[in-house]
Amino acid sequence: MKKQKKSAPRDKNTGKFVSSELSNKATEAKKTDYTFKVILVIVIVFFLILILNNTRMLNSLESLNFERINKKETIDSSMSTNEILSDENENNNVKVEIDSTDKGIKEDSLNEPIADLNQIARILVQYGNVSILSKGDSDPNKNLYPGKLINNGDQITVGEYPSYISFIINNDNSVIVMYDNTNAQIVFNETTNLYKVKKGKIHANIMSSSKPTNFISQHSIATIDKQNFTLMNLIFDEVQDQFVTINGEAYIKNELSGLSLRMIKEQKLFSTNAGQLIWSLAKESDYVMGPKKELVVLPIKKEPVKKVEPIKTIKEKIKVTPKPEASKPKIIINEIKPVAPKPVAPKPVAPKPAAPKPIKNYDATRDYDFNIAIDIIKRESIVTYLETPLMGDIPVYIFPNTSSELVSSISDQEKFIVYPIYRSGFVVVGRLGTGPLGYADADLINFSSEDRLGKIIDLSKNRFTIDN
């Protein structure tokens, strides 16, 4: 077979035959066009890869820097405030400050420990039988000394007379003195300084403070406002509480009745367990509280007899000059008639001293008046009278006798109860809500009617045994 000749290539656009040289050139030109495109693509891809690598490097550098900064800040925050900062921080003017309000901080910039808020007071002086029982302790601490700290919630017990303790409050420099037979617990919280008192005698010198001070007993609350200075005496008892303001002011509330009264300086107030508030002016004796100097009774000794020297009489020698003799007068003697003697009255004979009266059984009388007689008064609804002193204070005795022991006194202008029990010029008296206190002289009482005392005597004769 004959080999066919290759036909010359035709032009796609014109359909004419093209020479081989031209076709080769065109082919080369097409090849050249594709090569350029490939190279351009490769260059673009290379640049993209390069950009991606640069981005990754930047990200990695930034993460490394971030970790380094975090690590540095962690190290700086754990450093003590007394450590010297690095040169880099000094150049960048970095200041490290500690928030002093953080409750977890126990030391300040001077490394001085902050006072424990649980330690509220310090003992100034104590004497006698005094003990402090702290929370969580089974036995009270009796090893007390000036400067010893008192903790929040401590219960202080002061024994028999003449025991006492005084301490100063840390936050306001108030001074509290507790005297014999006192039992109180100190509780300070965010709103008030609180003293829970079971019984006893307290002298309070309260200074201005950011919180009020409250003294709470079984049936009374004494409140001293914040930013107020008050000096007062407080006596707490099962029957009544007594408050005396020496200076400043206080508010007293009776828990049973809800009655309240504002006291200013030099006033006295009783808050009774019957819900009453009895007001009067304070006396100088009310300002004195606490142990007095004990009297030492010495044995009686016979006083030695003094030697009395006799008085020496001195006789002076008197020179007597004789008078010249004169004519002697004539003496006429008359007859003296006897005179009848006047009757002489016999001298009065002193009466013999009366035999001493037997000792009166006042104890039995007092028991009868304060128990049986009072029961009769309640059972038969006998009227008792509300009277006032006639003039000045009235002493109240333990027995109907001025030589007996004083148990109380009724101040001027104070109203008190008179019971229809009369004995030897005395009547049984008492304060409102307290029951009988003792015996007072009837002549010192300002009875509201003229026949009031006569009625009391008649009731006493008819109803009660008046013989002692």
C-alpha cells in the first residue's frame, strides 16, 4: 500500500492550508502561553503559602508573648509587697497595690498584725473572787491580771463583796466596772454593744461610739445612743431594776408593760417586775457604788486610870495691921421669943426603875405581817392607800423600831403604798409592784385625809394581831 502523504494542516478559522513551519511556530507559541500560565499559578501559590506561614508565625509569637506576660503577672501577684520590683517594671512605671479591704489579709504594709475583732476589751484591775468563762471552755478562767484580753461572748462572774472587776472597751475606750454578786455576758455585734445581765451592780462610763450600748436584764432594757456620753449606775434584781444617771442620758424600757422613759442627768428610775416605771430625783448617795473600806472592829480594852496629882495649896502670908482701939459699942440684949418651926415637906423619893421589858419577837411579827396579814388583805379586798412623804426622805426599818436596821428609804415626793397594819406608831409600807418593804414612822407620812391613820389603826386592831 502506498503511504499517504500527510496533508498540510488547515487553519481552523479560514480552512486554508498552512505551512508546517507556521504550524510549528503556532504550536510553540501555544506551548509558551501555557508555560507562562503555569508559572504564574505556581508563583501565586508560593505567595499564598508564604503568607500563610507568616500568619502562623505571628500567631505563635503572640501566643508565646501572652503566655510570658501571664506568667510574669502571676509571679508579680504572688510577690510580697516588701520585695523590690524588677528593672522592667520600674522602667514601665508599673505599680502594685493591695486592697486593704480584703478580709483575708492579716497584715498591713508595715507587717503589723491587725487586731483580732474577737478581742473586745482589756482588764484594768480586778479584786477578789472574779472569773471569766469563754465560749467552748468547760472551766472558767480565774487567772486574771491587768491587761488580759476579754473575748466577745465571755461571761463574767463577780463573787461576794468586796469583789469587783473593771475593764476598758477597745473600740471606744468606755470603762465598765462590775461589783459584787454580778453575772453578765458581753456580746458585741455589727449593730450594738450588748451586755446581758442576770443580776448585779454595774457602773458604766460610756464614751461616744459608732454603735449604741444596751444593758438587758430579765425585765428591763437600758439603751445609750451612739455618739453619746453617759455616766450611770445600774442595779439589777429579781424584783426591780434601779437606774441612776450621773451624767448624760439613757432610755429605759420595761419589757413587761412596754413603758419607756428618757432619763437625763441626776435622775433615778425603778423598773419593776410588775411592769411599772417609778421616777424620782437622784441623791448624792445614789452616785456612790462599789466596795467601801471595811471597818475593823478592835476588841474593847479598859482604859487605864490616870494618876491625878493633888493640887498643892499655897498659903500666902498676909500681914495684918492692927486697927486702933476704939470705944466699944454698948450691947443691948433683947429677949428672943421662940418662933414655931415651919412645916417641912418631905423630899420626893425617886421612883424605882421599871423592870426591863422582855425582848420582842420582831422576826415573828415581820413574818406575820408580810405573809398572813397580806393574804387577809388580798382575800377580803381591804383597801391599801397611796401616800407621799410629809417632809424629806422617810427611812424604812426592818422592824417597827427606830433602833432596828434600815432596809430602804423613800425619797421626797415619791408615792408609796401604806398597808393597814399599825404597830407602835409604825405602819407597813412598800413601793409600787414590790410588796411590803418594812416599817415607817406614821408621823412622817403625809396622809391624804385627816382620818386616814385612824382608819388604819382601827382596821389593824380588828383584823390583825398587833401585839409584838
